[in-house]
Amino acid sequence: MSATPLLPRAVVVVRVTPRATASAVGPWRDDVLHVRVRQAAVEGAANSATLKAVADALGVAPSAARLLSGARSRVKRIAVDGLDAEALAHRLAILPA
């Protein structure tokens, strides 16, 4: 029996602003990624929009971003499959301010 290789996984802390006038990702400041989404925090709409926006900004598939904690909070922890901590740090550093 061969073991399935584990994909790298990084975790990013995100602060979400729902009902923003426009969706945007960034800046990365004080170890927190700031994300604005147009969707309201109703029935998980803002969470779904946040996961998609973070995945798009980091250049990974939407299915690679998963909510670890903070489903009912503005501050969330998101796991990003396929990126290690170094790759995540590099991609966060090049996000627009």
C-alpha cells in the first residue's frame, strides 16, 4: 500500500468587510489579509465570496481554499491547499496595497 502524498497547505488570517461597494483583496498588513466583498453576511454568501476572492488573488483553484474557523466572524482562518508557507508569503507580498 502506497501512501498518498500530502499537498502543501498554508493558512492565512483574513479580515472580511461584507457589503462593500466593490470586492477587493488586499492589503496584507500586520499578518492579516484584508478582503472586501459585495455580498452580505447572510446564509454564508459573504464566506463563499471571500473564499473565491482569496483563491483568485492567490492564483489557486477556488476548491483549494477552505474555511477553517470564523464562519460567523469577520476574522477568519483560511487553509490554502497547494501552497506552502513560503509560496503564500510571496504571493501575499505582491498583492496591491
